Amino acid sequence: MAQPASKKQRTHPTYELLYHPGIPGRGEHVRLLLEGAGVPYVDTARDQKDGYSTVQQICMNGAAESTDGNPPTFAPPGLRVSGAGKDGKSLVISQTPNILAYLGEKTGMDGEGEQEKYWVAQVAQTALDLNNEVHDTHHPVAVMKYYEEQKEESLKKAADVRENRLPKFFGFFTRMLEWNEGNGGKGKYLIGSKLTYADTTVWQVLDGLYFAFPKEMEVRKKEFSALLDDFYNSVKSEKGIKEYLASDKRFEYSMGIFRNYPELDRQ
């Protein structure tokens, strides 16, 4: 289990993940951070009766505020933190990179010191860019249209992502591993000498890619073995992450960001 630095707080309020039920989605980046940190949390839609109604009320209500005087949120994922808001009320924040930065600081999953905090953030945000590009392989024209309505465009988008974008991102993450090997990472971590949310965020995107494009990833693994084999397997063996992945808390991929359409994979 990644141990928080001494300057980080060791006791935590109640963290509530506000996200759609049944899919990993963007909420999975938040789950993996908390699981890697060994910090308890409530996955509201999964853990509470009628929990998704709470998610909808706070994150999807279209009102002038979400709850407890917090401003409106655009969409899940959201994070509700008991007692962290104004006058002791709950704090509600949204947007995946914003939530990761907040929790990273609170749990020690953002590295050691000021420099590492920003390096962790930049790597995680780069991985989230790739996350979005992969989503667009099956919805390149319009989010609200079915895949079958944009299949021709999806074939072209997927080919570009596989042929051009994946090697570009994989090359960057590999360079991060190589750079960090001489800075305490020992080839296991992207930033510093312990697990951070840069590692968990990159890992989640790689894992989703193994589901969405298994043939492509098998070929790319020969080219980027340090990332797609060594790093990938190391992160999923970390204490906290390993137990979570083996549990029934981990949702299976289905119709979320990462989808398996064989025709979009390497032929």
C-alpha cells in the first residue's frame, strides 16, 4: 500500500464518489486513486440504496446549485466531502482531473514535494487526453448518436488512433519511465519512488485499451514492453490495487468509454 508522506493528513473525512452505476468510466480513475492509497470511500450509486438518485440530484439536476451551497456541476464524476465546505457543510467538486488533484494532495498520491505534484498532474492529464481519444473511436461524430449511426467514421477514427495516436502516447509514457528510472522510480513508477495517481490513471487507460483493442495491444506490447508489460503488470500488483481488481467492486467493461468492437481493432 502506498504510504502517504508525513506532511499529508492521515485521517480523512467521508469521500463520496458520485458517478453512474455499473460501468468503470471516468469514475474509475477516482476509485483507483483511493484504492491505491488505502483510503475508504463510498461509491454512492453502488453502495447506497437509491444511490443513483443522489448522484442525479447533485450532479445532473440542472439547478443553480448542486447541494449545500456548492455551484452546479456539469456532469459526473463528482466528489462530495463531508464537512469540507463552507460553514462545515459538504464540499462538492467535479471534473476528473480536478478530483484527482484534490484527492492526490489529501492522500499522498500526488508524489513528494511541489515539483512532483505538478509532474504527476501533467502525466495524469495526458493519460486522460488519451482516454478521450479512445472514447471518440466509437463516437467520432456525435455523442448522442448510436455507434451504428457513425460506424464508417468510427472505422477511420479508430485506424488513426491505433496507427498514430497510440504510439505517440506510448512513446511519451515510456520516456517518463526511462527518465524516472534514474530518479527513484526503478522502472516501476512514472513519477518518484512510490505509487501516485499518475500511475493509476495511465494504468486504467492501458487496461481499457487491452479490452477495446486486444489485437493492436498485443502487437504494440512488443514495441513498448517496458510500459505495456512491465509497468502494466507492476501497477496491478500493488497492494490495494491488486485486491480491488480481484473484488466485486471492480466493474467490467461494457458500453462505457472502452468498448470492444472487433471491426475497430487491428485486422
